[in-house]
Amino acid sequence: MDKKLTNPKDRIGVRKAGMSCVPPRVLAEIGLGMMEGGIKYTPYNWREAGIRYSVYYDAAMRHLMAWFEGENAYLDSGLSHVTKAICSLIVLRDGMLSDNTTDDRPPP
């Protein structure tokens, strides 16, 4: 019996998003951060109400600046400021992909 060198699904599967490239520990932290936001503001609130670019840019930048200044963890939850910044960017990107945003950036 001849053995196939690859599974036929491989040709298709390798062209899709490589989820095995995303570190699971980071995904778990993001899940905690998103859950925390859902408790604070209700889950998926940004999809219901829409978002402004500036609000999530500002939030991400505040978290990154706090982290850069040496404050590693967000005081309310103990999660990394970097994780909180990522969560802000995820909401921003999801809003953009859902076409549920107000682009209030300054003019170029």
C-alpha cells in the first residue's frame, strides 16, 4: 500500500490563519482582559454601541505609557498594561472590521 506524503487537507490548511503561531499564554491573558472589560462595560458593548477611534487609541496609549514608565500591572486587576493595551486594540480592530466605528482621527 502506497503511503501519501501529505494529507490532502494540508494544501488548504496551510493557507489559512496559523493559529499555532499565536502564543497560548498571551491569548489566555487577552481572554482575561476582555472578560474584565465585559464585566465592567457589558460583553461586546462596542459592537452594540459602536466606537470612536480616539477612545481606544487613547486607552491603548495610556496603558503603554504606564507600562513604559515602569508600572507593569494595571492596578484594578493586576493584569499587565501591555495586555490591556492589546485588548484596546482588539476592540478597535473588531470595530473596524465590523464597520461600526467613527473615525475621529485628526486630518492628515
